[in-house]
Amino acid sequence: MGIDFQAVEKALLTGKWDNQLTDTSDAPVVKIAQNVVNGDFSDLRTAPCRDLFAVAGSSKDILDRPLATWFKFSEASSGTSTAEDELLRLTCAVACLHAFLQVNWTGPDLDIKPLDVLAPGPELSQVVDEDLLHQKAVAELAYGGEPAYHLAKFPIYLQLARLLLDIPFQHLQSAPWWRLRTWRIHEQVMDEPVAVPEEIMTSVRPLLDSFAAEPDIAGRLLLEQGLLEHYVGHDKSAADYFVRAARATQLEYELTGALGKRTKFQQNDVTQLILLAESRARGDGSDANLEPDGAAEEKGDSTVGAAGSPAPNPAIPETLPLNDDTLLEQTAFTSSSTAGSQGSRLSHIDPASQPPLHPLDQCILLALCLNVKNVSPAHGLTAEQMAPYVARVISHPRNWSVHTMALLLRSRLEANRTRTVERSTLQLQALVDQMPTADSTLAERLLYIHSIILPSKWEMEKELAMRFLSIGVVKSALEIFERLEMWEEVVKCWQSMERSDKAIAIVRDLLEGRKAEADTVITRGKALSDKRKQVLDAAREAKLWCLLGDLEPEHALEHYTRAWEVSKESSGRAMRSLGGYYFARGNYPDAITCLRRAVAINPLLSRSWFVLGCACVRQEDWEGARDAFFRCVTIDDEDGESWNNLASVYLRMGEVGKKVAVDDEDDEAGNAAQEAQGEDSEKRIPFSNKLLAFRALKQGLKYSYDNWRMWVNYMIVAMDVGELSEACRALTRVVEERAAKDGAACVDEDVLDKLVDAVTRGSGEAGTDGTEANSEAVDSSNATMTTGLARRVTDLFERTILPRVSSPRIFRARARLLMAQGRYEDALNAYLDAYRAGPAGTMERGETDVQKWREAVGEVEEIVDVLRNYGSRVDGFNWKLQARSIVRTFMGRTKDFEDEPEWARLTTLQEEIRKED
């Protein structure tokens, strides 16, 4: 019988072999595929796989050519290959990819060497060795200006997988999916994430329709797309993929609360955060594997493997107990408590004994947990929200890799808590130590490896070293970094110990090819050939020159330029460093040139776009600045500074010769919006630009809520576009943030007056003195007062401003608002408060400032006019007595000014009050 190609592809994708395939076909490629699914890659060493990797040609000049030209399988692009040929090529690609994952991710150690797979001719076999293959593979894996990790084991396997999958497939539909998987592994090998080619994501979309009838396969594809988006920083897109994956597999989950205890001494149950989740019934026999053993079921959400629990499945990584004198191993939920919201489909689940989940659904929950971290600020509340996702997965371990990822996430969450930091570090050490062991089968470890973002061995060790650094164990961290040859981190360790000279010596020894130092830093714990040590690939050497430039600021320009030349103008790091160097020294044209090259090489680093935008602002290149800050917020829509600067640029678009204050660093947002308040500026700024600026600031304030400068900008722009309620809200935030430090100066009194004018529908010429011109408008404004804005402005006075600060102008503004509301007695009291807080009310005996006294005379006349006009409207209020007392008291305090001409005005005012009486 013929080969069921679609079934074989499905088996390769899911990691589960259907024995009917070998029963119905005896083709060699089917047997090879079965072995690959089962974690046996030994077929790579024999025909027909080895024939696929036969090196074409025997001339030594092939050594200088790319690996893609070495092999005959590159000829398959002509389109003459059969479906069976393509299946062999795909199977070999999967075998190479999984061999690379085995040796660098999951363990145990791989017993297949690259030279066992390749078939160089007799002449080439004398010069082609593992070191040469390693160097060529690492060099070719560099992409987007980012070097590949040079100590990854057998990188030739990853490169072979890429080469095999890059050849077009005419008969097999799953090749784009394997390209997606290979690309994500490739991303994890490089120093920094790089932009994903668009065709990687678009080419797998047709597969969703093909696998629509297979919920788990469709869910797995969506999950893997989301993980790639997550890795390159596209958090919103990743979140959408994760939710769609959960919907595809019909995973039901809900983050809710249930009664329980978290400490050993807690007497009363209180509400605890919990994730309720339930997998759908598969009905294909896999559900039988999900039934918990008695101990696990009895313990419910407990941590399997904790102290006192039965021994877990030997194929599951060790889960270390907490052993704390206060905290329980896990939250003890009350079985009788009702969890889930009213009408929830999960309300039937007992929080203390939730059903086990399918491993794929566990992967989706871990991805959703990662998304919580991406879209939330870094504080304790985020960790508390992530913990239930992890606890739900740890409670029922089903797969080696998935449980490893869950334990790793828990270790990260516990790293910042005093009571859990010890277990966090020890658990991470245990996860690193388990990699070489063979406590579970390779097929088990690879089954869900593409559905989680499990770090590589070196990344796991790097994380352990960083954990050591965080708790002050610098020497242990340094030893790990040196063994991993992560020289940037080694340099940071020496700098933290104030030994920059040691850091410089290490980098220079690396660049100059010296093999050892006094402390044998370079050779410690390594058994590598001299040939390999002498050869540095261009990307790695360029990175070292950049490091040296960072360490020697006086020669930084020379070193950064050398890095750019060494990399043959492909190092994004060199251009970023040069751009920062020129920017710091005010050479903005050169900074713009370098940074444009840097973002062209790797457009995913928002910091490069940010500095580029700032440089464009300094050169008044508003179009360039707008594009740069727009890219910043596209990459990270939570970057409040970039939103603020984007708004500032919108307010400058079209204005030639004006400067805008935009922050260069992380401090605070600029006050460019305030500079745009002049009348000339308003005439030049199109309303559409103001509206764009308003929207940009509104978005940025979601993520920079405490940045008072942004609130000031937002308040002013909101007034310009007529969003008075938002301007009122912004003024509230400014007062809340700055009242304690700035006092009454934190209130923008012009904005406050305009808000009151808008509420009272009064004319701007009415001023704040409450004279008769204003009095005539009171009754009519009462009828037309905007109730929504009035309520906000009233709260602004009563709840925000007056409990914190006061000034004469603030009191007068409030008095006008109270007059508009018909609250005459409160309005008069506010006018009197304004008088008492002003120069006239605070003037003491012995004052000699004539100008201040003249201003005070005007205030006395104003308050008397207010009392005369409104005093009669308040029942039981003797305004004449109040006015007479004010004038008499003021004249008594300032008798030293009797010779001034304005004294006669006070005497006349006193006579007028007496006559009215």
C-alpha cells in the first residue's frame, strides 16, 4: 500500500506515532519517521538520510562557500522531487532540529556526531572537522546583526534543518509549520530577538483551515504562533493567539476567588485567588492518561513531590518543598466553598480538588501566565495574578518539559520574596542539574517542547547566575558566566566589584587571541582545540569591540568604528553604540545616520527608535521624529515616554524653527505641550494634530499614571481640543502629585478659570472679581449650566484643591462657581476667603511697600462691591457691618500710608458705607 503522507506529517507534528502507518506501508522513509517521532535519530548516519547530506564536490575551495552549496539536496528546488523525497527531506530536517534541541535544551547527551551525518569525500575528510563545521554554522546562524551563541553544541544541526526547510515543498503541507518552529529556536540562539520575516507567519495560516477538524492540532499551531510573537515582543498579538488557542482546544478557565488558608497559623478562611480550569474530554484514549493517582487526587491542588507526599512519576522533574515555618506548601482551599462567578460553567469544580488538565492545555495556561507578565507592570500584584496559573499546572504534572517550565516560572515568581527566595534558587539549580539525566525518555521531553518557551541550557545557567548575583553570590555567578563565555556579564560582574581594569584585560585578551591570563579566565573548565579558540566569527568579534568601547570611553569612537568594520557593516550593536556616542556629544546628524542604520538591521529594539526620535527632534526633523516615536509605541505600546514625545512632535508638525523639549533619557516627559500655548503657535498647529496629540497623551498616561509632567501636557492639550472633562481630570492628578511639594503653584489657575467659565457660561471678560458685570450673568447662567462638567469641577474644588492648597484666585474661581449654582452664602464666604488670603488680608502694621498697598486698596474696593451686590441675597447676613469692619481694619493697619493719594479712596468708601447704613 501507499504512504499516508498526511498521517505521517501529523505524527511528526504531534510527536505521537500511529502504529497503523507501519502496518500499511513498508517504505524506508516511514520507518525513519517512526524512529524520529520516538526520539531515535540514528537513521541520520545511514542511507538514505546520509546520502541526502553527501557533500557535493571535493575541492578544498568549498570550505569558503556557504553550507547551502555543500549538499546535493539544494538541487531539489527545481521542483522535480516526489512526495516521498520531500517526506525524507522533512523527516531529516525534523531529526536535525530535534537533535539540536536534545543536546541544547532537553538532554540527555546526544551520541550522534555531525561527522557521522555528513559524508565528505576522501579529500575533504582531511580538512573538514567538527571545529570547522561549528564555526561555519555559528557564523551563518547570525542574523539581523545579532550573533548566535558561540558555545551552543552542534549548531550545524540547526543550520541543516534550516537549509532543508528553506527548499520549496510542493507535496507536503506541514513544511511551513516546521519553518515556524525552526525560526523560534533560531531566535532563542541569538543574543537579541530579531524581526520575523512576514512569510513565516503568513505561510502557516492555510494550515488552520486544514486542521479545523483537529482541535488539538489547531490549538497547538495557534499557541506556537503566539509564542513566537511573544518572544519578539508583540504582546497584543501573542495574547490574541493564546486566547484563540484556548478556544480551539475548548479549554475552560476562569481566574476567580475561593476561601482558603495560606499560612499554618491562619484560623479563618479568607478569599484567595485561584484559577479554575477544565480540559475537554478528548475521547481518543488520552483521557485515561489524565486520571490522577489516589495521592494526587486526594491532595488536589497540592504540589506533587512536596514533603510528605508519595513519590511522583519518575519521569517528572523534582519539585522542591518550601519547608517554611509559616507558609503552607500551597494554598489550602476549603472544599465546600463555591468558586466561580454566578452562572459560570466552572462553578461545579471543587477548588480543593480540581480535575487534571491535558498537557496541551497546561501549555496554554503557562502561555497565558507569560502574557499576564507582559501586559502588567512589574510589581507584587502581577506576581500574585501569575501564581494561580503556575499552581494549576504544577498541581498535576503530566509531562517532563511542561512541568519543568512550570517550575521555572514558579522559581521566577518566588525570587523576590524573602520566605521563598531560597527555594527559588535551589529549584533553579535542580532544573539545571536535571538536564543531562535520563530519568525520562527523549520522546517524552520533546513531545511539547514547541508549545512552551523553555530556555536553552546556557540561558538556564545564565538565569541561575543572575539569581546568584541578586542574592550577592558574585563569585559563583562569575564562574558560571566565565564557563559560558558570556563576556558581557563577566564584565558587569567585575565592574560591580569595581575592577574595571580586570574587565578590560579580559576583553583585550579575547580580541588579541591570548589563551590564558594570570587567573586562567579564558581556559577555565574548557577542553577546546586551539584552532577554534583562535577564530572568532565576525559578529562575535564586533560585539567584543563594542564591549571594549563601553569600558574605555576615551577610545569609544575608535572601538565602535572598528566593530562596524570587522562585522562588514552588519553589526547592529556597533551602530547603536555609535549612535548613542554621537547623541551624548550633541552630534545629532551623525547620530541620526548611525541609528537609522541600526534600526534597519534590527528594528525590534525600541530604545534605538527612541534615541533616534530624540535626535530628530533636536534637528527639528518632525517627520522623522514622528516616525521614530510611532515605531517605539508600535513595539511597546506601554512606553509612556514615547507616547508623550509623539504628542509633542504632533504639536510641532509644520512649525519651522521652533524647538520642542523632549526627554533624552528615562527621567520625565518634556513640557513641549506648554510651549505650544502661545497664540501664534495655536494658529499654526492644525486642529487634527492637536487631536492626535491628545489621543497620544491619553494612551501614554495609561502607563505613566504618576508622571505629572505628562498630566500637565494632557491638561493643556485637552483644553485646546475642547475635552474639558479630561482637562479637569488632568488638573486633579497634577494637584494630587505636586501639592505637597509646590503648594498653590501646582494649580494652573488659567485652566481653572476657563473650566469655571465653561461651567457658568460666563464671558471671559467677567474676570474673577464678581463685580456687577458678572452679577448680571448669574441668573441666566444658572439655567444653562453644564451639569456633568459642573459636578467634576465642584469635586475638583471640594475634594482635591481646597483640602490641599489655596490662593486668592482659587477662592475667587470657586466663588464664581458657587454663584452660578445659586449658593450665595457659600459664594460670599469664598470671596471673603479670597480677600483674607490676598495682599489686603495679610498686610500687617509697619508695611512699607507702597505698590503692594495700592494693590491691596483695589482688593478692599472689590470685596466691598461684592458684599454690596450679593449681600442682600443672603438672609440674615449684615453685609454693611462686614464691609465697614473690613475697611476700618484695613485703614487701621495701614495708617502709615495716609499721605498717599489712594487714601482718599478708602475714606470715600467708608463714607459711602456709612450713608447706606
